[in-house]
Amino acid sequence: MTRGIPLAWLQLRREKLRLLVALAGVAFAVILIFMQLGFRTAMFKGATRFHDALNGDVILISPTFDFLPQPKSFSRRRLQQAAGWPEVESVNAIYLGLTLWKNPESGKTRSLLLAGIDPSEDPLALPGVPEGRELIRMPDVVLFDRDSRPEYGPVAAALEGGRPIDAEIANRRVTVGGLFTLGTSFGIDGTALTSDINFLRLDPTRLPGLIDVGVIRLKPGVDAAQVRDAMKAAFPPDVLVLTKADFVAREMHYWDTSTPIGYVFTFGVIIGLVVGAIIVYQILFADVSDHLAEYATLKAMGYPNRYLFGVVMQEAVILAVFGFLPGLAICLYLYRVAGDATRLPMVLTPATAAYVLLLTIGMCCLSGAIALRKVRSADPAEVF
């Protein structure tokens, strides 16, 4: 044995083709796990972008409000009652609704999330909204999300090039006066923002006294959870009182448990682990079988089983680490490609990379532990 080089590595590199196959299998499993986790995280981040942008501490919604693309309304009186709390600094109402957008270039229609706000207030902390609030005061003027999918037409490019854009929302002609930045999600491909008055013009069936989200900003130093609990006790059950964090968690819980999407991505991670574990087990089992006589010799020389087990587990860790690195490199590229194609927030964080590395090591060690049964059967008498 070459001095200073672990026996596990010497055994693995002896069969170079088998080693390459094993590393490719581990890398494939790593890529599959990374992509499933990436899409799952993007689902949550995309679904809660609007929630994170709310400029408030306590949120009011209808108890039947399931998720953002299909909001349910409640009485604006509850928000007005909340304004009377001594801890409240300001309250803002937001109207939400899915409507139809006609592509100004192709004429094709597509579903769009339309939000209506009071332009004298700032309930949404999004780039472009403060600059556009004066614009949406004008009749039939909207702001358009520059990160909407391209199927809505070259709206952002035209405005940035100084060319005015007229479009149709709900069969009513509107002018796109400016841009803001929000982004897409699994349920929303594009968003437009306008004043509350314009919103009611575009949806004449909506009663002004019914709103979809109430945003309550508290005075500095006030505990949002305490105000939430006090309002819960005071309000009837026709409104749900949440902190901003509660609102985000509620949306994430819906996508994770009430739709098949969360299950599909979780199942994909499990499948990746199973595939990788099977490949690594086959490689390690074949390696142990090929060196069974050597293992028996080591036993005859007095090496205990735990030393032999250590060799196999070292092989498993080597395969995990060396298979993880090319998988990580490929996924850095795939995340960028997928993010550009879907407009979803595909971000590979160090925490995600560390988590996948631990999963990969655990997967390979589990395969090694199963392959150890062959080492136990190595009998020194077989050598003689």
C-alpha cells in the first residue's frame, strides 16, 4: 500500500471506470436533489414576494382567504375599527383580483393579478411603486411589473425605451404609465398595480366596502403579536388577524400542503436519494466482493471488523464528496438557466449546498452500511 494514501481511495481508484460510474451516479442524484429543492424554495419565495413587500406589521384578511391569486374579500369596517387602536400608526386597504390582460402586440389575452391601493399611502415596499404613485392617480393608468412573463408583451422594454404603451385590462383601455418590480410565482405570471379608484373602474362588480388585504402599521416599539391577539379577541370571526410573519407562513403552508406541487418536489428529493443510494450500494458491494480475499487476509492479520467497516465507510464518504462537487457545479449553471426561463427566484444558497452535501454523505453512508454485510462474511479460512 502506498504510504500515506488511505486504503479506501486505493481500492476505489483501482477500477477507474467503476469509480467514474459511481461518481456520475452520485452527481446525478445531487443534481436531482438540488433542482427539486431549488424549485420548492422558488415556489415559496415567489408565492410570498407580495407578502414580504407589505409595509405593515399586522394584516387583516378574510377567514376564507386561501392564497394570493384567489383572494376573498371582507368588510372595510374592520380596518377602520383597527385604526382606532392606540398602538396603530396607519392603516391601508388593498384590493386584489385576477383579471384579463390583452397583449398590446399580439392581442392574446392572459390572466393577470391586479392590485389597487390608495396612492396617497405606501402599503407596498416595492421598487418603482413610490415613483409611480402619482401616475396612478390619473384615470385608467396602471403600473406594470417589469418581471412579468414575456407572454404579456414587450411592455417593460417599450417603456424603458421611451415608447408609451396602451393595453386592455378587463376589456377596458388603460395606459401603462410606469414599471415596478415584483416577480412571478407558480400562481401568478404577471401583475399590474393601480389606484383603488381605477381598480373599481376596472372591476365595476366590486363593492368599495369590500377589500382583500388590510395592512396595519404599528407605532415603533409595539409588539405585533400582542396587538394581533387583542384584535382577535375584539373582532368577530368575519376577519382573520395575522402578523406579517403569520401571513407569509399561511401562504407557504397552503402551497406546501394544499396543492400537489409541494408533495411533488418533496417526492423528487426522496427519489433522488433512493437512486443515488442504489447506485452507491451497487458500486460498494461490487468493490467489497472483488476484495473479499483481501478483507479476509486483514482479518487474519488481526485487524478488527471496525477497521474494515471504516474502510468501506471512507469509500462512501469519498464517493459522496467527489460526486457532490460536479453536481454542485452543474446546478449553479442550471439554476441560472431555470431562473431566466421561468422568472422564478432560483437561488442556490450556501445553506442549501451544505444541506445537500449532508444528505449526500448520509445517502452514501447508508449504502455503505448495507454493503458491510459482505465484509462480515469475509472468513480468514478462505485465504488458506
